[in-house]
Amino acid sequence: MPAALFAQNASNVIPQNNLVKDTSQQTDLIDLAKSWLHIKPSPVKEQGGKRIYFSLLPISGAVPGGTGRALVTSTTAGLFLGPQSTTNLSTLNFAPYWNLKSRFGLPLRSSAWLKDNTWNIQGDMRFLVYPQYTWGLGSAASNSTKTLVDDNYIRFYQSALKRITPYLFVGPGYNLDYHSNIKSDDPNVSLKQFTNYSYGTNGSSVSSGVSLNLLYDTRNNPFNPLPGAYTNVVYRYNPRFMGSDQNWSSLYVDVRKYISLNPARPIQQNTLAFWSYFWTVFDSKAPYLDLPSIGWDPNNRSGEGIDQNRYRGKSLFYFESEYRRDITNNGLLGFVVFTDINTVSGSGTLFTSWHPAAGTGLRIKFNKGSNTNIGIDYGFSKGYGAVILNVGEAF
């Protein structure tokens, strides 16, 4: 007498979002430090299903924008604000930098998932003294045709997204971008004339407005996603009555997909990852430093192998693919291979000029509890190459 049964999880259960609890066969830098220092590990205690994971890494790296070396400290934290079976991992990232002179930045980004994923509260706050090279609009300028732009930057983004279905969230937000002391580092160069752009190229600019956010997220872990998908759509409107210099609006669409090549062993990394976004402004009066630019996605992680801000325009399309694989069975070491490509409008129309880059990198397991890696990548493109140090994956 044959019989068949079919079942599904309750609508609020997210099994693929659980972190791997059995990490006894994995090794991270914390385990190595305990071994070298002869520290006897104590039993892990969980209270109410909540745990907090920290990763702190002081490193020396290149400051974005080509302003030399700096001391960079990257701190990430992950915690559960509800039961792990029904609540995503909330994340906090604080990565201040200082080049021992007048260049520094204090960026703080957060994504809080409330109990049972009923709400997702997102925040992005930054105070930056942030010089960066610019090549003008489009991609016609050569690598040597650039000028260093001084800029003091304050960002305040905050949004609250309500769950509509288990993976779909919708909600409003507020966005503020305030740039001051905007000028070329060369007193003989007029930024307005160099860029041939009138808005936000002389002194200061303010963009203040509201946004409508749509989020679809089935990733298991934002620090190191395994199988899953992610889509983020943000429409932003900046009216003058809210403090903006001009009326303008923008659209940002971000899509990511993660495919496991070894689903039978989810604890072992063997993943293909794909990322694409389209970013455009609908009005001709958007400030220059708020226009779509490579490396200026919300997390500043796009364009590995391309100088940040190298390509800027009124529209930008980006695509990246990455292969991630463990080298050692205990997960301590791994590697990635990546390629990316982008196109911008400005000196021509979109999709007429493409700018590729590629690279590879080493992964070192820093915290196996949160599955957080230290990434040491080398990316290159025509006329440019750089070593990129990060905590967590690029996307």
C-alpha cells in the first residue's frame, strides 16, 4: 500500500537563514589564537536563542579616492533579536579610517531584523572628510585626466520596512546627503569647468528627500551568503521644500543570486554568486557628487579592480560574478575569483562603452560562529590595480 506525504514549513519559518550550529569541524583565527596562547575554551552558552558575534580587525589599507595609505579599523557585529528559526541575523558595521593627517571617515551601517522578521530597520550614517579623484561625466577621459576633489560629507539614511510576505518587505525612508567644501585640490582648476556640470560643483550641495523601499531577501547570512537571493529597489524623491537645492529623483535596483554547487554539504563553501544593479537619476539637476558612480553603491563594494569614482554619469549599469571555494576542509582558508563590468552615461549613451575588471583573492575564516571571513583581494583593470582588504564578502 504505497503512500506519499508532502509538507511545507510554516510561513514565518526561515530554515535556510539559520547559521550553521555545528562548527566543531571548522577552524577560524580565534581557534588558532587560543591554541597559540594555550587558552582553554569555555563551553558556549546560548540564552533564549540569542547570540552576538563580533569581528574586529585593524588593518592598513588604501583610502578610497587615491589619497594614500591609512589606518583602517573594521568592526562587524551580528546578533539575533528573536528566535533564530524565524529571525534573520541583524548586522552592524563600523569602519573608521584615518590617514594620520586631515583625511578621516566615520561610517556606521546597520540592518536590524526585529522578532520574527516583522520589521527591517536600516541605517547608514557617515561623517567623512573624503577627498577623491574625479574624471568628469561618462568614460571619455583618460586615466591621467583627473583632479582631486576635496569634500566634507555627511550622510543620514534611515528606513523602516514592514514584512508583507515571509521574504518581501516594503516601507518608507528618509535620505540626506550634505556635501561642503567642494573644490578641486588644485587651485588652478575649476571643478565646474572640469566636469562641465553646473549642479553641486561649487562650494556645497544638499539632497534631502524621502524614499520608497522594496526588499526581497532569502539569504542565509549577510556576512557570507550561501544559497539565496536578494532584490532591493529604492525610489528616492528630493524636493526643495525638504531642503534640497533642486528637485530631483533617482531609482536604484539591486539584484543578487547565490547558487551552491555542493548542496549536500552546506557547511563547505562552493558557491557561484552574481550581482547586478542599475542606478539612474530622472532629472538633470542632481548634484554632481550624488550622481551614480562606480564604487558608490550603498555599501561601497562595487567595482573591485576599478578606481572608486572612475566612472560617473546620470545612469550606471553594473554586473559582477564571483566563484567562492574553500581550500581546506576545516574552512580556515578559501579563495575567490571574480569579474565585473560597468557602463555609464555622460560622455555618450548607456551600454555603448563597457569597462571590465577581474581579480582573485584569499579568504581566512575569522569567526566561524558568524561565518565571517577576512578577504584579501587583488583586482585589476586597464591602467589600474589594487589590493582590497575587507571583513566579510563583497556582496
